Amino acid sequence: MKVDNHIAASSMRKLCPNLDREDGLDTVLEVPIPEEMFVGGVNGRNSSSKHLGTRCTNVMAWMRSQVDHRSASSVLGRNAELQLMLGVVGAPLVPIPMPSTSHHSNLTCGIKEDPIEASMAKYIVQQYIAAAGGEKALNAISSMYAMGKVRMAASELRPGAGGNSNGGGKKAGKGAGGGCSGEMGGFVLWQKRPDLWCLELVVSGCKISAGSNGKIAWRQTPWQQSHASRGPPRPLRRSLQGMDPKSTANLFTSAVCIGEKTINNHDCFVLRLDAEASTLRSRSSSSVEIIRHTLWGYFSQRTALLVHLEDSHLLRIKTPNQESVYWETTMESSINDYRPVDGVQIAHAGRTSVSLFRFGETEEGNTRTRMEETWTVEEVDFNIWGLSMDCFLPPGDIKEEKEGIDEAHARMTGGRTAQAGGNLRIGASQIAAVNIDETME
């Protein structure tokens, strides 16, 4: 899918004018942000500080929040839509933990004895490894850094009276990818073998952080206390969007090939991964059940590279009156613009579309919320010197998982609808479900 050329062509800003003194030193941004967020002049300190627009106001509020954390909460409170998008698209995890053994041993061990679907999948992964740069090049990478930019937009489809989710509905708010500029931001990703990673993402002045130290995966947002995901730590989905070929190969060695499909003009082999029942149970609780979580990888028959990634998961939330509300989240990512970096093929652009569907025994009726993220990678580097374990430590205020789930569940059953940007109305139940979902993640 074609990526917005305006995003691809623009640059990232790593310095921001001093907020208190015009003659003061510039502030170094922890997460570089797109120049477009400084919608005024970008050619000098004075022009930038005098003509900043709405997006820049949010950026400034976030920067001040580094001193006064209340500022970030007030910015976020005015934009429930942004909270929903960051909660869903910001830092989702893949269905299963990374295998403990390497892809080489998995691929060469018993391939002839495997069922035909598993054997085909391993052969496709072998071709993917060769196309991505080869075994030697991938094994030479011990750590990586990536920096890029994102643009997000959301819309909600609501059924009318007597309607259903497929007809009679009304569309509210801004259409994802429908010509609206959406919310812009930037991200920085650090990874280290075998399973350490840390992501920082800033969108329109709101920052979320997520990571894994190999023992737990965690997430930190302005609207919810730091919390660890339930179950074993799992890889970041964003890494598998063409930025980490070795982890992609490791993950899909246990997949099965379910056939062929043409998608985005690519004839592809389709590999499927399902989360095991034990993994789903470890991520569930007494009030929230993860029913299924499946990942599909589409590997081009022409280039052997991963060109499309799709995953879907379904959870059931039990209300205090023993009713059940179901949330189904489906994400599809088109992965484009592969370029060699030190002999390894890295995707530098893509687009992720998300559908968040609520159904079941609920007074609010069925709703379907759609989101879209367009992303580009601006910088990539491997084997980062000085990247120690300390860079992947979880926050000191990390919260117990069950407490986070119970709090979010209370918010879902007692919340009111909040007005988001424009005409898009985001229900409190949607925000709470995302909080539950990311806690389960």
C-alpha cells in the first residue's frame, strides 16, 4: 500500500526551543518528533516559538510534564480518541513468547518428520532468512536501534436503531486514512538479544513507554500506572513489521502454512501462528478471558520477504451482573520499502489498519471503531555500544496485574461517554477495555 509521501519526505526534529528563555539552550528531545508538529516556522528559534499551532501546544505541554506530570494528564483528558489509539496501536504484543531455541536448530531438526504444513512453513522461513540477508548477517546482530515517525487517525461506526454491525450504521468522526491529517508523532526502539526491548512513542504530545527485560513485559502511559503484562513476556509487534528479521524467523519457525493468497499485488505464502491454550490461560483472569489470539504472516513468493502481517484476538469481559461483553481486535499491517542496512533487509515504511469490535450483552449496543497508523523508519543501526541491561529495566512503580484489571473493569461498567476530538465520541467502555486489553497484553 502506498505510504503518504509527505511523511516519507519530511525530517525529524531532535531539538526544541527553550521553553522559558529565548536565549537559552535548546532542549534535546528523548524521542525525535516530526517537523510538521511544529507547524509554525521551522527555520529558527524565534519563528518556531511565535507560530506554534495546536500540535506544538501539545508538544510543549508534554515537555513541561517532564517537570510537572499533571500537564500530560490534562492534555490527555482533552483527547480520549488519542488515548484509544495509543492504547491499541501504540505497543501491542504478538500472541506467543519468543521460542527459547534458535531458528537454525528449529529449521534443521526433524523437518522431514513434521506434518506437511509445518514442513512447508519451515522451508518458507529458510527462504525468508536468505532474502533478509542470510544466516551469517542476522546472527551478527546483537542489538539494534530504530527511530521513525507515525501518523494515526480513528473513526467509529455505530449501528442505528434496530441495525447491526454490518448495516444501518452511522459513521462518526474522522475517517482513518480518509484524507485527514490525523495525529503525528515519533518513536524510538531499542532491542538487544535475546529478548530485551524498549519502545518510547510520542504522539501529539502524549508519551507511552513499553519494554521487556526478558522476565516481564511492561507498559507505562500518562493515564494508567505502570503495569506488567500477564503471562510470559512476548515480542513487540512493531518489531516484526520488517524491522527485526531474526526475531521474525524465530517466531514463524513454529508456524504452519495454510495456503497462498494475493494481497497488495503480492502473491504470498500464508503462515499462521496460534497462541496455545496454556498461554491464553496465563494471560486471563477471573473477570477477563482471552479466547483466542492468532497471527498470520504473508511472505512474498517473488522476494521471500514478509510483506503483510495480520493478527486477531478475542476477549470476553464479565460484568458484575454476570453478563458478557466481547471485544475483537483485528490488526493488518502492510510492510513496504525494504532497504539494505549493513547487508540486512529492513522495511522502512508501512501502514497498519485496526478494527476494534464490541458485541454481546451490552446496553450500548455493538460498535466498531477503526484506526489507522502510517509509519516510516528514518534511522536504523545495529550493534549499539554501551546498551546494557540497565536500559531495559521496568519502572519502579510497576503495578500488580490484577489490580490494573479490576480498576479498568470498574471503569468500564461505570463510565460515561467522553467527547473526543471533532465529532468522534469515544465511550468510557472503549477506553476501559483498551486498558484491560493492554494489561492482559
